[in-house]
Amino acid sequence: MEVYNTTSSSADFTFMGLFNRKDISGLLFAIISVIFFIALMANGIMIFLIRTDARLHTPMYFLLSHLSFIDMMYISTIVPKMLVDYLLGQRTISFMGCTAQHFLYLTLVGAEFFLLGLMAYDRYVAICNPLRYPVLMSRRVCWMIIAGSWFGGSLDGFLLTPITMSFPFCNSREINHFFCEAPAVLRLACADTALYETVMYVCCVLMLLIPFSVVIASYARILTTVHHMSSVEGRKKAFATCSSHMTVVTLFYGAAMYTYMLPHSYHRPAQDKVFSVFYTILTPMLNPLIYSLRNKDVTGALKRALGRFKGTQRVSGEVF
């Protein structure tokens, strides 16, 4: 019988992290810090503009505001700890901290998987069935989309987190990653995880392939409709918009599929970290830039907000 040397479930974990190469650790820290603050600012501005500007009170922007909220939340579950640990020279995380990070990450990223798929459906209805858009994307439907996305993400978090963290872990509790991602944590398990990995694979098929298929199908129909447009300028604009959206979505889903659906034999810790960076750090910054801030409605709302702010400053200056 094979005997494993396990440790207490309450013992701390240690991250190998992204900053383990001293020659480039300072540069990586600076780049990730800039990306983090840009992501927070861009998503925060999007939420503010959509909430305060009446012209953005449409289903598309309502969904985008929730996407921005999710992006702000889930980049904040990973990056701040990583940056603070680098500054303090620490690499540890408690068992409870790892469990909380794992749950929040799965819930938030799961909600985004579903939301992106349903947002693509929103664009399909708007372009391919504009006359039925007010009915098919009513306020009630929008709230159902939001509730369904959060339910799907929460179900994933509540289902997978307790099982992942209940395995006995070996003496070496060194996670070769920069956060408590399931595949990296499972490598430390001193038990047979084959059945659980099969369950996780099925969950990933539901959470990744189905929403991604909806995105592909929706944009294929959109591009077909756009192709028959009489306006050449309209076609170019629509193709440019669709291609930028599809680039970000493919990066997001593709990196997640590599992490969760590719067989273990194809995985290398260094590659896993790079792919995880794409959908946990880069995507929250790219989403508001690609989906919204390049949009004339949003730039118009930003100019109006800045105009109101300058007007307020002028009035307050005259009073004092």
C-alpha cells in the first residue's frame, strides 16, 4: 500500500509566483501594476458613465456595466495580493485565504463566461432582428441574463471549491502558480483526483464550449448580415468592431480552455502561468477598451461628463 506524507489542512501554501526571476521581476511588477490600475480605472469609468448618462441606458450598456463590475472584482481577487507580496517579500497564503480566492475566482470568471456568450446574443438580436429587439431584450430579459450568469458562476464556485480544497495535500505545499487556480492546487494533492478532474472537465465543457459556441454562432450570423449591407463604410465599421470583439473573446475563452480542458501531458508550469495571465489580468483591462471606450456613444458620454465637471468647477469658483 502506498503511503503519502500529508500536512495539516490548515497549513499555509506558498506561491512560486510570476516574480521568481530576479532579472525581470521589477519590470514585471511595474507592467502588472499599470495593467491593474488601468483595468480598475477603465471599468470604473464605464460603470459611472453607464449609470449617469441617460443615453447609455440601453440593454447593451446595461450588460456591459455588469461585465465591468465582474472584471473589477475578479482582477482584484488575484493581483493586489500578488503585488503586495512582492513588495513585502512574502509568498505565502493561508488555507482559508486560498479557499476564498479559489471560490471568488471560479464564481466571477464563471459568471463572465456566461455573460459574454449572452452579450453576443444581444448583439445578434440588435443587428439581425432590430424590430424585435425591444421585446427580445426587455429589461426583464436583461435581469434574467445577469441572474443566470451569476447563478452559473456561483454554482461552479460552490461545487468545485469544497472538493478541490478537501483533498489531502503533500508536505510540499508550494503552488507553482501566482494564485490558487484549481489545476495548480490539484498537483499538490496526495490522492487520486481522476474522478474529480473528469467532473471538472464536464463543468468546463458547459461553462466554456457552450458560451463560446453561442459567441461564434452569433458573430457568424452578424457577419453574414453585415456582408449584405449596401453601405461599404457600414460594412467596414461592423467588420472592424466584430474582429476586435472576437479577438478579445478568443483570448479569454482560448486561454481558459488551454488551462482546464487540455490533457495534463501538454501542460508546463511556465506556459500555464502565461495563459492564466491572458484571462485573469489582461482581459479585464482589454474588455472596457475594446467593447466600450472605442464606441462613439461612450466617448460622447465621457465628454458630456467632463463638461459637467468643468461647469461645476466654474460655478464653485465663482461662488468662492
